[in-house]
Amino acid sequence: MSSYPIVSSISQLFTAWSGEPATLVLPLARTASNRQYFRLKGEEHQAIGCYGPDVKENRAFISFSQHFRSKGLAVPEIYKVDLEQKIY
């Protein structure tokens, strides 16, 4: 799959969360999973974006992260989610 549509979608999600356009969208090195990670930066905000092709895995990760965070555990904060596009 070409990463351009993913970059465009993840940039839009960043803008929806931060209120500013991403001035940098940098793909990060891939690991053993099918997920693709991106470093996103704007003038005031920065985040890591993720594209995960497996919707069930995305839902599980998001659910676990939110649960663990609510218990005070050190897990990544998930700022914004678009499950239709498989990005967060």
C-alpha cells in the first residue's frame, strides 16, 4: 500500500487534534508488526501517529491503553482516533 494516502489522513487527524497543520510528517522505521508509525510536528504540538491495518488490533490497543492510563499506569496517551481510516 502506498503511504501517501496514509500520510494525508494522518496529517488531517493531527490537524483535527492540534488545531494546526503538520509541518513535518516523518515515517519511522518499521518493526516486526504491520503498523506504520509517523512523527508529526506542528508549530506548537508534536505527536506520534499510527496506521494499523488490523481494526480489531487497533481497538484492543486503544482500549487497553485507555484502561491502563485511567489506572495511572505509564502508557502512551491517545489524542485522536479515526478507526474508519485505521489511524490514531
